[in-house]
Amino acid sequence: MDKAAIKAFVQNTLRCGCPEEVFQHIACEAVKDLSGTGILHKINIGNRLLVYVLPVGSSDSLKELLPRYVSIGRTERDSSGFNRFRLVLTADDTEPIQEIAEDIFMRINRDDKVHLHILPKNTIPTF
């Protein structure tokens, strides 16, 4: 795990404004995604920020997966005492999923401490 790359990704790409001391603890865990076919990366930044990075193959799966991941991430955020949760969807081509994901996200029961990012795979560091 390249902690410097993860820190740069969180600060620069996700625009996290966490204080510098939060970045003294960075942990990353790879787990199977809900479909069982891919890998979800869970990133813990200083026990304050929780980030899920999820590859998306097509927009078809978003209607089911996006609400579930927001709910799971929010529950983990709250039960583990994190301040914020960010769900990062990655794809080779983000254009087909951008509008659909944002529309679904806007209709989900969430709070202002849950954020969605849709990014090209080439902007994601190697975990």
C-alpha cells in the first residue's frame, strides 16, 4: 500500500480538507464487492474519514448497488465513529454512469456527511 499516493488521492482528487495529523493513520482493505465479482477498497483516514472505492462495469448495476453501498457506508461510518463517508465509483469511461449515478444518489436518504465521487480508473492509485 502506497500511503503517500492514497494521501495525495484523498487530499487532491477527493478534495478532503482534513487536518494533516489525520493522515498519520492510513489503512486500506480489499474486500469482495456485493456482486462477488469485483473488489471494493475500504480506506480509513485517521479514523475520521471512510472511503469506499468501487469499480463499476455498467450503469445497469447502479440502481441496486448505489443505494446499498451508501447505506452500508453510512452505517459503518456511524458505528465506527467516522466523521464522513465518501463513495468513489470508478470506471474506464465515466460518462455513461455519471448522470445515472448522480440521479440515484440525489434520491437516496443520506446526510451532508455522505459524498459521491465518480472518477476514471486512471485517477485511482494502486492500493
